[in-house]
Amino acid sequence: MLRGARVIFSSTYLFAVPILLILLICSQFLGCPGMGPMDSGPMLESPTPLRPVRVLIGSALTSFRFSADAQVAVTDGQRERLGVCEREDWHVVEAGPRGGVRIDGRLWVGDRIGLSSGWSGPIRVSFRESDGWGEPRVYPGSLRVAVRDDGAIDLVNLVDVDRYVASVVAHEVWPSFAEEAYRAQAIVARTYVVYQMRRRSKASHDVSATQRSQVYRGIRNDVVGRRAMEATRYTSGLVCTWRDGGEDRLFSTYYSAACGGVSQSASIFGSGDDVPPLRGGVRCDYCKIAPGKSYRWGPVRMSADEVLDRLTARYSDCAELGGIASIEVIARTVGNRPVRVRIHGLSGKSKELGAERFRLALGASVIRSTDFDVRATTGEVVFENGRGFGHGLGLCQWGMQGQAAIGKRAGEILKYYFPGCRMTRVY
Ligand SMILES: [Zn+2]
């Protein structure tokens, strides 16, 4: 079973920090007995807070361009300064031949090139789109350009944890949300990324910038961005943990738009997240306030041919079904949400799929959750009684807003959706 990284500092143990730091210094210089290898805890590895988060903001690129209000230093993998790019100009970076990148046509050899304007300001980045350069996004921190084995380049943004959290909050909440909802979202976004930083310390990046991880689009300079930054500062260093045999452990704080009535368990995904706060079954009608087709949706009608086409696009063996005869839910959670479906084909063959995979193949915004009734009629598949929007794991975001609107505090809200969790300070 995958277990969350151990957290060293709980808010109740803050007084122990100076003592632990003294022990750390002592162990480094005097070889104190009893300290052993340190198995986690970034504050023990460095006197500064956490290392920067490494966010993959561009993958398998052939080029991108950047600009900054200050000179941008170009460094190699050892952070040795190779040169500078002038301020304000747009500089085009392209994958170079035989390892290395070209910046404005000049080749810089190395499989990792750093771009940093120091702390004098963010860097604007724009990516190639079909009709030219896309709208620039503004990224704090620095950039790392990694040359892949196939010659393409990956672009990673190294950014302070709280700057990252503020950006995620600004893109993952609805602007109308209450202050305590912003704060709860900040704690959840921070927990998620700190958990990933612990798990993926040897990988090339910690998180991606999309919904695969959390949506991150750099700095947002508007009212929502400022409210997100305030919530991040207010909760700085706080994460969700659960108590496991006397130790605080992080867990993956999943969240989705609206649970539709009851949260589901992470265990059905078999991802090793079977920990008490993620076991699901949390009843919630607070998300009734969600607008549009979020709390309830459907009926959604799709032609059987379209269902087959969409399934086959993702799972090529579905072509053997030869058409859709019927769709059967073959496993449900205790809360009655479908977990697994079997698609019976006109050819006599059948295909089993996890309900979430089935939904995503048909379109995440069309089939808005796995909590549905489904029936196939002649030439048509109908989804009815849809409940909720998103995977329904962990925090229900509209429920969070519903609770914040009636005066609940961020900590109370998170303890409701992640049973057994507590607030712990990691920096
Ligand atoms: Zn809910």
C-alpha cells in the first residue's frame, strides 16, 4: 500500500523546531548518535522552506518564446552562467541538434538549460499554436528547458510553493466563492503538491500544469488572483494530514466540482490511496447550490454509433463490438455509484471498463459523472438521473462553497470532506 509521506512538524510541535534544528546542526558536524538517516521532512534538509515546485508547463515542444522586464541569465545543468538574453525582447527557443537548444538561433549545448531573471520579475512565455504564437502567460520563478531523448523539449517552471498554490486556487475556484472556500482550496492545493513533491523527488517534475494534476497558468493579476493570494498567505504552510500510529501522514487531497450527494472512495481506482480520509461515503447536499448541470444532469442521449466511435478512439479493441447492443453496470460502490460497466456488442463480444474510464472516453463534460443510470435502445444510448460533476473523490468544491456560505471555517470544511484529517504546518 502506498502511504503518504511522513510529516515532521505538526502545529502542536512548533516549539520543537529550534531543538530539532540544533540537533540537525549537531548531527552534521559532530555525528550525533541516534539521529540516523533522515527519511523525510524538507525543513530538516534545508533551513529554507520547501524547495521550489517543478511544474511541467510544456511537453514535447519544438519551440517556445520568452521575454522578461529584466535580463535573463542562461545557465547549464550545474547552474553555471553561460550568457544572458536582453530584457524586453522576445527570445525564441528551439530544440537543437544532438542535444542542446537554440536561443535566437545560437546553439547552447547541454540537456538542461536554465532561464532565470533572478528575483527581478516574472518571465512571459508563449507557445506555438496553429496560427502563430499563443497568448503569453506570466510565470514567477525560473524556467528549466530539458532536452528529451527524442530531441523535443520539455519546459519546467520552478516556482515557490505558495506562488504555485495561489495560481492554482485562482484557476480552480469559481470567482464567487466565499473567503473560507478560497482558504480551504489553498490548503488542499498545497497538500496535493507537497504530497507529489515528496513522492516524485527523483522524477523530472513534480506536477503537470493541467487537470492531470492541478490547473496552473502562472500569475493571475485580477481580483480573483489577489483573493487567491490572500487565502494562500493566510493559510501559508498548512496541509491536511491523517494520524497513522502516532505519525502525521500526507495524503492525496483529491477534489472535484460537485459530488451530487455522496463522495466516492479512492480505493476503487486501485491507486493505493485507501487511507481513512479518502474512503468516501461522505453525504453532502451542500452542492445543491451548484449552477447548471452540476448537482443533477441528464438525460443525455448519444447515438450508439457515436458511443462506439468515442470508445474505439481510446480503446481500439472496442471496434470488435461491432455496435452497441446494451450497457450494463456490473459493480457499484456502497453508495450505489457505478464502478464498472460491461458493454455488450452486436457482434456478441463484450468489453468491461471502469466507469470513470468509460465516462472520460465519452467526454468528461458530456457524461459529467459516473453516477448515472444507463440504457441502450435501438441506435441510441441514454444516460439518466446523473448526479454530480467530476470524479466525486474527496473534497466537493460546491459543497465547500455551500458550507463556507453558512459560516463554516476552512478547517471544519476539510475535516468534513476528509474524515479523520487534521491541519498540520509543514513550513
Ligand atoms: Zn457535494
